[in-house]
Amino acid sequence: MQKYIRTDRLPWIYCPGCSIGIATQMVAHAIEDLGLDFHKVVIISGIGCSGRTSGYFKTGTYHTTHGRAIAFAEGVKIANPELEVIVISGDGDLAAIGGNHLIHACRRNIDITVVCINNLNYGMTGGQFGPTTEHERYSQTSPPPFGNVEHPFNLVQLAASSGATFVARWTAVQARRATKSIAKGIKKKGFSFIEIVGACPTAYGRMNRLGDGLAMHKHLLEVADIQNGLPPHEAEFDYERRIVCGEFVNIEKPEYTEVLRQMHLKAHGQ
Amino acid sequence: MPERVMFTMGDIACAEGALSAGCRYFGGYPITPATEIAEWMARRMPEVGGAYVQYEDEIASITSVIGASWTGAKAMTATSGPGVSLMLEAIGLAVMTETPLVIVNIMRGGPSTGQPTRGQQGDVMQAKWGSHGDYQIIALTPASVQEMFDQTVRAFNLAERFRTPVFILADETVGHMRERLVIPDEHDLKIEYRKLPKVPPEEYLPFKADDDLVPPMALLGSEYQFYATGLTHDERGYPSDKENVQIELITRLNNKILHNADKIIELEEFMLDDADIAVVSYGTPSRSAKRAIKDARNEGIKVGMLRLKTVWPFPEKAIADLASRVKHIIVPEQNMGQIYHLVKEHALTTPVHLMAKPAGMPQYPQEIVQKIHEVSS
Ligand SMILES: Cc1ncc(C[n+]2csc(CCOP(=O)(O)OP(=O)(O)O)c2C)c(N)n1
Ligand SMILES: [Mg+2]
């Protein structure tokens, strides 16, 4: 992985038992498997523990403000469509503060790949509930005895119904399958969304008594239910019982930068 | 392209200026009174092989502009006060990651939704202080359709030279007025480009500045690898919470603008040589002031104007020098007094008189003449 990772920045800042390092390696392996020219790969993230991912890659990388990684990525891809643009960021970053950019990028169908590390809470700020925290779960801002008064987004359904052309979900323990889906997402000429369900033992795990990192990852393996091709609205997410994993959307639609290219040709009478 | 002459509005002159400067990426969200810039770009960008992208909001617009700039494209956005308010966090990111880009603010009445179709100069301080933290910005203040073109070209040049966001701060009147515009032959325009790294990729330190305090900028997709972050970073670009790294970075980012203020600031002196009274003005009120000065001169009053074509960095030295030459300074602004406070600070003992008008019409020439009478008597 030395070719892809800034080893001079290791060890990661992540806590023991955290899934973000695993997800980072999945992306590196996907790039390796595709044999991409790494100079032409751009890695972008927002703010959060997951948002630190871009800083570990040894290529052109950028760390945006909170929630804006996709907006930055769109500017990059449209200004230089030759580049392979990958966003890696957290559930809070991409679905709360950045949720508007996520759905609109799906709708535009810009050829970027978004890897969302869903650890079910705002990890970096110490474990508050966010847009993916399940109802009645505990967090620093949804304390016992009531827990979270809100209900979560199902990110697969959100991305699919917003128009993404490739949508998959895996847990951090399904490294081989997840890596394949990330590679497929990168190759896909269109907007790809890959959710990686991970563990945040330090914050979310502790507050909900889910055990340490090892226990949480074991749990993920147990409840992961692989259902490739299932319609996205059936991709259930119930942390306790069943997390449906697989590839749910893989469709063809005109891609934004390609349409723009056609427009340029037309403008010049070709 | 050879020279072209148009009769057009300030907003369109601004868009043409951007295109002439090489802008090939526009990210925006419609807002009065800047919409015409977006509309013109939507038509013109496909002709020149660039992209007009309409985003879901101004936050996405400016952030995408930062992204486009990091691929080497010259990129801009255009908006008005409410949009700038949304962009502020990202403007700080552009400052911190030293990203060349241009933000056009066609100022309208505020606060809040205010008077969308009426001009004002209420966002002058916001341009400088709006984003959190301690930073410098460049802001140019055109006062005519021709200047909307010329200063937009200049804004891109300054953004590229100093690797920084540059504001065009124009009021609605300048944005919407129609005048003759001469677009020079492209060979007669001076167009600048950012410095690219010259050292081999292994030796490249992305945030190590040259003597001019500006680091060469590697582009996304090049053979140079780098990490650009809004976190405080060292010369390698790596985040740091060390005190000395914070002090060094913030000092350099400020000084790269302040130490180059003389190269950035442009001023116009109007009938100032023998003046006892000076008007200090920018944007639309300066047009009223010119008329007022001619009228007062006809009555034998020695009055002139220092017109600020640049408000940030603030022309401190020019104000101090002016204050030592005149007995009174009058500052008409379409706000409750913003630049006035800086003029006062640097004018030392010379009395400074504010003409505040937080509304769409500038001070009428006769009102300025009246003020000139008041202070001269
Ligand atoms: C505008 C803004 N608001 C709030 C914050 C504070 N903040 C930093 S990270 C974060 C949450 C990140 O959550 P997520 O994206 O899920 O990442 P994780 O840390 O869980 O990997 C928040 C709220 C910020 N940096 N910027
Ligand atoms: Mg999270």
C-alpha cells in the first residue's frame, strides 16, 4: 500500500477498533485492482474522522469544509473530466450538513464516486446523534433514558431515489466485496454511492453498550444479509437484526460532463 | 479576438471581463442583481469551451469554484449579499488553501433580503471580515461599465498572482447601468497565471512560499502529490496544532497581501492637486461626487476626489497622505458608514465627514455640494 498511502503520516489518528482505516484500504485496493494512473486520481473529503481519509492518500488530495466534499468534487470533475474523482467522508458530513449536495449530485449524475463511512454518529465531535442514528439510540445529545427522538435516513434509498446510477452497501468486515463495489463505482460512468457501515466503538459503541471494536465488527458480520440486486427500497437497515448488503442500483443514464462535452461540440457546429 | 465595442450593462461587462481573463468555469446560483452575469455565462461558456454550472446553493457554487481552480481552471462565482453570507465559510477555506478565484458581489440593499433591486454598499466590511479568523482579502470597486470589465480582468490577475480569492464589490447601480464598453483586442490584455512548481515532485513542498510569500501551486491530476486542507498546516501541507505553525502561516497569509499592497491598490485622483477639501468615495457615489466637484469648482471652491478602485487592502498610506494635504474629507457612502471609519482612522487629525445613505439612490450631486458648502464655511 506504500504506493498509495502517505506512510510518513502513519499511524492513523483513528481510535483502536475504528473502521475508517479499513475503508481507506478498501479504496486503495480498488484503485490498485483497476490499475489506475494514480496521478489522475483525486481524493476529497469533508470534515470528521472519516473526513481525514483524503490526507492519507499519496496523490492530489483536498480536505474541504464540513459537508462540501461533493461540491468541491463536482468543480474538479467538470473542470477536468479526465480525472478520476473520489469522495470519502462520513455519514454526518455527507447526509446532514452536506445532504443537499449529495442529492443534487445524484440528480445531476456527475461521474464521481462517493464512499460514505457510516459509523452511525458524529464521531469526531465526540458522539452526537446524526442523520443515520437509529430511533431511541443513545448519544451525547440523545442521552438516556429517551435516546434519539429522530429517525434515520436509509442512505441507500436516499441515493437511489435521488438518481445515483450505482448504489451499494457493505459493512467494514466485507472487505473483498466492498472493494469490488468501490472499483465498480469508480469505473461506472455516472454518480456512484457506496456506503460502508462501520464501527465507532469509542463513542457510539460505548454509549449504546455495543462492545469494543472487535465485538462490533463481529456483530456487523452476523447481521449483514447479502442481497445483491434487491430493489433499493427493500435494503433494510436495522443495526440489531439485519443490515442488507449488496449492490442495489446499476443503471445507465446520460452523465453530466459527457452531456456538457456534447453541448460544446454542438456550439461549434459539429 | 479583435477589439469589440458594445453598449451593455455592468453585469455583462463583468462576465465578458472574466471570459477575456480566461475564466472557463462559472459556478453559481441566481440572485438579483447579479443574475445577468450567470445568464450571460450560461450562453457564452459553451462557445468558449467552458462550463456554466448552476448549483443548489451558493455554498456549493463557491466550493465547486475552489475545486475547479485546483485543476488549473480560472474560475468564478457571482452573487449578492445573501449569497455571500452563505459563501463565507468557504471563502475562508479558499484563503487558507491559497486558492485563486474571483467572487463578484453585486451589492443590494440589506440586511437579509432587503431591497433586491436597489443598490447599496453594505457589504464592504463583510468582504473583509465576514469569514472567521484573521485574514486579508482583495476587493476591487468598479464605478462604470468599462471598469466592470477592466477590474474583473485585474481581479483574475491578482487572484492568480497572489493565490487568493478576490472580490469584485460593485453596487447594483454599476451592475445594471448601461454604457459603452470597449473590449480590447485579446493581444492587448495582460493576462497572468499562477506559478506552477519547478522542483521535481519528490522535492515539492506545497505550502513553502517563495520570496514573494506565494507558494507555487501544484494542480490536481499533475505528477505532484499534495494534501490541501483548511486545517492549519505546515509547509508540507500537513495539519498541525503547534503554535509556531499557526503563527507562521497566518502571518504569511496576511503579509502576502499587506506587503504587496502598493502593487494591488489602484486609486483615481480627480481635481485633487490644489484641493482644500477631498471627497473619498468608491462605486456609484463617486459618480455623483464628480458632478458635485465640478459644480463646486465653478463656484470657486477647491475640492477634489480620491476615488478608491481598491478598498481591500485598504489604501491607508494614500489616506494619510491625502489628510496631510487637505483641510476636510467628505465620505459619501451608500451605507451607514463603513469605509468612513477607516478613513477616519488614517486621516488622523483632519476632520472626516460622513454622508451616510443606506439606500438605493446615491447621494445627489447637490447634496454633496451642500456638504462641501457646510464644511468650507
Ligand atoms: C460548519 C461546521 N459545523 C460543525 C463542525 C463540527 N464537526 C466536525 S466533525 C463533525 C461531525 C462529523 O461526523 P461524520 O461526518 O459522521 O464523521 P465521523 O467523525 O463520524 O467519521 C462536526 C459536527 C464543523 N467542523 N464545521
Ligand atoms: Mg459518522
